[in-house]
Amino acid sequence: MLASPIILYDYPAIAPESAGDLFDATEIDEILSLRILTLTEEEKREMRESDDRTRELLQRTESMPDEQFIKLHGVLRGLGPIKEEPK
């Protein structure tokens, strides 16, 4: 059985809210970016020293403007009006 705290679509696509290649370019970018910002200075130093990709993720996340973070929060798609049951 596969269980996930997020919805896994049949045909995943890059979210238009993602400004680029952060993590997986889907709606989980927000939580992972916020998690990076909570790292200690020691953990950030280890990220900078580990490899190029990790260093780029840290740099991009730390320099991201607030407007971009707001866009990462996500949107509701595919909602329609609720149909009432006949009485």
C-alpha cells in the first residue's frame, strides 16, 4: 500500500508556481524550502561543503524573495461547483 501526506497525481507536472529547479519542482518545494531555512548554521555549513547541488539549493533558498515563497504555497486546481442531491 502506498500512503502519502500529499496527493500524487497520475501525470505529475512541474508546478507553474515553481520558479525553477528547487527540489522536485512540485508543490513540496515550499515545505522543503522552509525546512532549509530552519537549519542551524552548522547544518548550513555542512550543506555548503557537501556538493554543488546541495550548495545551490541552499543558496537559492536563502536568496529567494518573499514574493516567490508566497507563490510556492500552492493553489487549488480543478474545483467546480457542488451539485446538490435531488430531494
